[in-house]
Amino acid sequence: MSDATGHEAQIEPWLREILRCPACRSELVDAQGATGAELHCTSAECGLQYRIDEGVPVLLVDEARKPA
């Protein structure tokens, strides 16, 4: 994951372990989307995709993308 300056933007390991999908509470996994780093819900029923802005996950259901 890189920010606008090209530096790696990473989520703190302790935070990464506890993050869950706000819609269904399933685990989130790292992924790459069209606009950069994302977190994807592992639930087959939900599957929402959340962007990461400058190392900060945007876990807002209203701003999440639905799987294609």
C-alpha cells in the first residue's frame, strides 16, 4: 500500500487483527482495487469492499463497493 508520496501506508498489526466488516462482522482481508489498497469482506453473502485512505481503512457501509 502506498500513499500519495509513494511511502508504504500500513495498518497497525494490532488494529488489523481486530478489524471486522461493519455490515456482517466477518473477517476482512487485504486486497488491491482499481484505486489502490482495500479490505474485502470474506463473507460470500456480504463481500463488501472498503478502501484504505493513507493507511486508514474507511469502514463505512455507505461508501463500500459491492463485489462485481
